[in-house]
Amino acid sequence: MTKPEEFHRELLHMFIQEVGERASDMEQALLAIEDTGEADEKLRLQEQLLRTAHSLKGAAGLLRVRGVEAICHWMEEILSITLNEQIVLEKTKLDLLLSAADAIRDAAQFLEAGETPPPTHGESVIDALKAAVARRTDHRGDKPKSGPPYGGLKVPVRSSDTDGSMRVTADRLDTLLYRSGELLSFNGTIRRHAEEASLLREQARKLRGVGPEFAAQAASIENGLRQLATSLRQDVRVMHSAATALDHEVRHARTQPFAEACKGLDRIVRDMAAASGKLAELEIKGGEIEIDRSILSGLQDALRHLVRNAVAHGILPPEERRAAGKPEKGKVLIAAAIFGDRMQVRVEDDGCGLDVAFLSKAAGEHLPEVNDEAALLRHVFEPGVSTSATVTSLSGRGIGLDIVKRNVERLRGTAEVSQVPTGGAAFTLTLPLTLATVRALEVIAGEHVFAIDTASVWRVIRIHAQDFAMSEERCVVSAPSGPMPFVDLADWLGMRPGRSAAWQALPAVVVDAPGGPVAVLVDAVIGERELLARPLGPRLAKVRRYSAGMVLPDGRIALLLNIAVIAETAAKTRSPGRARVLQPVPAARRKVLVVDDSKYVRTLVKLILEGAGYDVAMASNGKQALDVLRDRGADMVVADVDMPAMNGFELTKAIRRSERFPDTPVVLVTGRETLEDKIQGLRAGANAYLRKDQFDAQHFLETMRRVV
């Protein structure tokens, strides 16, 4: 096979996309042939499959991808024979052709990774296809035709190639969406300028009464500001209309049918059922619903885990289903629906349901005993908790549903589980319609701004000291809707160990969380606005408290809170929280100077340290850090290596040479991975050297405590 480096990059990229699409089309056609009972429909699908194989063979031949070309050729031979004789494919042939589709997809993965598939790749499949053709031709007593299969089939050009459509990379669409979001944010800035112009006009109007010498000048200023405010308001309307239209079009371009996320799931159901001696089928509802591509791609892995779980744990063997009065073939249902600005995906099976008694025993090894069945069922999402008594290749390790929960949380969603009254289990995933922008409620906690997705907000209330009460050995707040658990946000994030006893009333945001409403106590509620959400990145993937970061119009950074984690904290808090809420604020904490040229990294490290009880100052480069040290001092320095003006190595050497701070601990947290860089950092005088690609908040805090 020709090496990928010899292909034109763009042409190779298009071919890789083509292979992936064609392999998926082949798999779907083969599964449809197996499921349908009509012979005419089977033959129609076989003809469609033949056209797909023929088209892909041509593309592979042009690029000299000989392995894919050979597989497609022998698939053609088998399909041509069946169509010429008007016979349908039996199960053995379907299994063989499914293996061929898998081999084609594997070859595409090699090419996508920039690697050449090994010479032996696909050989076993090609040999099996050849043998199948040979057996058929021996039975017929003639040889396969060397000409075009199936009566000189002419494969038509796909209309999608010539109807004005074109391929656009996902990264380019993401960039367009962020740009449209920035335009919407800028629209808010212009609106604020218009309001400021109106205020200035009012101030100029008041100057008229100061004295006659200022009257004419004030009138002129007032008239100019009036015209400016009017123009700005008109510009706001025009820009808002254009930005909204652009944002709508970009979002529409990014959407795909929900059915795309379900591709391959019927194959999983088929193969797992066959491997475990069961009968099962997959049904999809709401496949036509258009959802954001980023949600779609993030949802696929969770759906695979849930479908595997349904077949492995829920669906029983045919004889047990007959004994229970159910059809021999079980059913796994995936249903999608839109509710307001959220979507729900429900994965349900008609099996035996979750064994609550066994789950209680399994969860008891990891979690405190609970009496509420709904709360007990939620423990299936905990790592190490499984509903299977034995470990097999399919289930029993207690990790699949934990992965589902984490994946859904990364999408700023929630996962819930329930029993189906007629038998079976149902998992409900609630997700936003897009990850790019968020309608968020801005709140203040510990002098910092945070954001809460308004889709999770029920209402905003005020909590007084007398509203705290004890219920089942835990502190709750009494609200008009009833008692509910609470989280003091500043206390939870470690920005304030306790609240002063002088407070009279606090605002609280009541959020809709798995397990019921939770009150989030904050210092102030600013308001709500549409904000552009930015992912935190893989380095901070383990910081579960936050779902995203966003830049406010005034340049400050607000972190989007993870409601699911807040709910977990509220559910696990059993100590009488009232004493903690009312305790005085202590003083004198250790000060840490955080130095990094990335605003996002500085802010996240600052929040982690403040959560552990440190006071934090920040600087964007080494020179600025030395100025901060001279002016304010610090008990410890956490610095990046690659920074403008003065890098981390130079900063460490400067600290060691200084008269005031030669013994100040320095921790370097950097993206540099080589051993030489680590040695250079330690030789410069650093007390510890941590890699950003292996960053773990707990390990980082332990390192801080050790070196200080």
C-alpha cells in the first residue's frame, strides 16, 4: 500500500472521510438486510450495497490504497453473484461482509493517524471473501465474470457532490460559531455604550442650571450626546439583527440528526446479543431531531456504554423471558426529545431492571447506607459499583456507568436512572442544545464572579438565619417549596471557611439537580446574560467543580459551575452546617504568587489554591512577578516556564539570587515534558517540577503542602 505521505494531503483527507462514511453505509445496509423480512427489500439493499462497494473501490484505486480496493472488489464479486441469481444473502455471508466493512474502517483509522496499514492488514478477510466466491462458482460450474459486475452496473455520481454542497471541517465551524458569539457579546458592549451616552446627556442637561456662562456649552454637549445615543441605539438594533441571523445560520450548519449519534449501536446490540445467547433489537425514536455537532460527538460514547449495559445487564436469555411472559426478543429503546433549551435522551430496556438488593450490598462497600430507592439507584454511576455479580468480558467491572456520568458532565448535562414499572431500567440524559454559548446567571461568592446555567435555575430566594433547620441529621434550609439541602458557595470553594455572624439575609439560587432542588448560597446575584463558553482543556479535566470558563464584557473571567457536583456535595453533607455558616472569619493565611502568561491557567490555579485555604496573588510574566514579590511578598511561588519578558527558569534564578527571598519555595508547573527541562528547572533552584499534561489538583496541593 502506498504510504500516506505520498498522497496530496487534501485528497487523502477527503478519501479518509469517504472511507468512514462508506464503511458506515455498508454496515447499516447489511444490518437492514438481516432485519427485513421482505425478499424484494433485501435485494434492493444488496444492490445499494454493491453500488457503495463499487464507488469506494474506484476511489481507493485512484489513491492506490490497494487493501481497501481488494476488499471492495471481492465484496462486489459476492454481491454480483447474489444479484445475478436473485438470491438473498444468508447469515454467514452477512457476517463475512460485516467483517469486511470493519477491515475497511480499520484501514481508514491507520491512514487518519498518518500510518501505513501493515502488509497483513485485511488479508484474512480478503482470503475469506475469495473462498466464498470460489465455493459459489464451483457450485455453479463457471468462473466469476471479470467485467463490470451485475450487468455492467454504472454507478451514478452522488448528487451531494454536485448540488452545491461542500465539506467544511468541524474546526472551521467551531471557529465560526465562536466568532458569531463574540459578535453577540460585542453587541452588548455597544448597548452599554449607548446607555452611558444617555447618562452623560442627562448630566449635561443638569449643567444648564449652574450658570448662564455654561448654558450654551451644556446645550451643545447635550445635543451632541443625544444624537450619539440615538445613533448607537440604531447601530445596536442593526448589529443585533445581523449577529443573531449569523449565529442562527452557523448553529444550523453545525447541527446533525440525532440518528448520527446512534450509528453502530444496532451492530453493538446484534453482536453482544449473539455473544451472550440472547435475542435483542434496537429501536430509535427522535432520530430526525437536529442537535449540535459537539453534543452529538460527545454523546456517542455514553450511548455505547448504555446500550452495552442494557444488553449485558438488562436483557435476559429467551427461555427466561418466556418464563416471565415476555417476547423472546428483548428491546432496547433510545428516544430523544427537546424540552425548552434542553434535550433529553432516554435509553430504556424491557429486561429485568436493576436488582436493588444487590445494588444496596454493592454500594454499601463504597457509600453510606441510604433508605431512599431513588438515591440508591444513583449509586450505579459511582466507580466500582456494578449490578453484575460476576466479571465477564461484557460487564461487572463497575466502570461503564461512571464513564457515562463523567462524559455527560463534560457536556454540562446530568444523568439519572430509574426503574421501568413494566420491567427494565431507564437512563435519562439531560443535555444543553449547544456547548458554545450559555444563558448564565452571574453570581458573586467570595469576591469572585461565577456563572450558573439558567436552564438549571428554578428561582432566586433570600435565606435568613432562622431559615436553617435540622432534618434527618443534616442541616437544610426552609423554603416556601419545602426544606432542601444547601451549599454555601464561598464556603464550598474554600474562599471563606465560614460566614460572619453579622449577616441578616443572603440570596440563594435554587437549582434543579439530580435528586431534587438544592439551594446555592451566594453573596450577590448580578443578573443574567448570554455568554460564550470556553472549554477548560484536558489539563483541568479532573477539576469537576467547573464545566467551562467565560469572559465577561468587562474582561473578568467567570467559571461555570457544575450543578451535578454541587448536588453531590449537598447530598453528602451530613454535619450540622449551621455552626459552620455562622462561624467568624479567620485571618492570616499563607500567600502564594501564581505566575503564568495564560489568564485561564492563572485563574484556575488561583481557585484551586484558594479552595485549599491560600491567599493568592497573580502575575503574567517573570518581571511582573519580581515586582509583586518586592511590593507584597509571598510565602511561595508557582510559575510557568514559557513566558514572555522573563521565563520560569530565569525567574527562579532571580529569586534565589535575591536578598529578601532566597529561601522562598518555587514550584514550576509547565508543559515541557523532557527530562532535560526538569533537570534544568531543579538546577535553577525550583523545589518541585510538575507537568501540565499530568496535572492533578490533589497531587498539586500535596506538593504545595510538602514544599512550604
